[in-house]
Amino acid sequence: MMEEKGKENSIAAMAACYQKFDPAAYLQYNYTPPRADFARKDSIVPWKLACLHRAFTEDVSGELLVDIGSGPTFYQVMSGCEVFNKLILTDFLEINRRELRRWLQDEGGCSLDWT
């Protein structure tokens, strides 16, 4: 019984911590230069995109692609748009799902322009 209570408290604490997540800060730090500098060959984001593109064009295809834990990002499924008919992005946090909807539905106020 005591072990279950401790587990519930841990889950609640983690959920509370994640509610403070700031998608705009995350996107700014990870998806703008220097980490996302497309002019540099050693930049991590262009490397990730190349790996994902290769995976989707050489190894993976299908009818439906489901991304679990998308966060506020699209990069991980962009190349999948070419080989899957339908994509579903999911995330635990409403704030991340809202960020994705803003861009997909062209609502404005997006923290990053994925085009």
C-alpha cells in the first residue's frame, strides 16, 4: 500500500513538473542556430533530418504513421509525409498539442515556422 502511494506521488510530481514546459523556449534552443544551422555540416538538426529522410525513403512506409510524444515539433515526421497517407501526432501536454495545431491550422502565434 505504501509503495503504491509513493508511486502515485512520483507520477503526480512528474506531471506537475511537465506542466511548466515552455514550447517556445524549447523550440528556440533546439531548432534555431547554432543547433539548427543549415549552413554548417556538423549541425545536429540537418543531420537528424537527413537520417529521418533516409529511413523514410529507404526503409519505412505505410498507410498510417503515429508519432507518440511529438512534443511541439514536426521535424521527426516531415519526411514521412512523402510515404504515409495519414499521420497522427500525439503528446501528453496540451500546450504542445496547441503549438502543433497553431501551425497546422495556420492560426498564427506559432513559436517556429516549420515551412
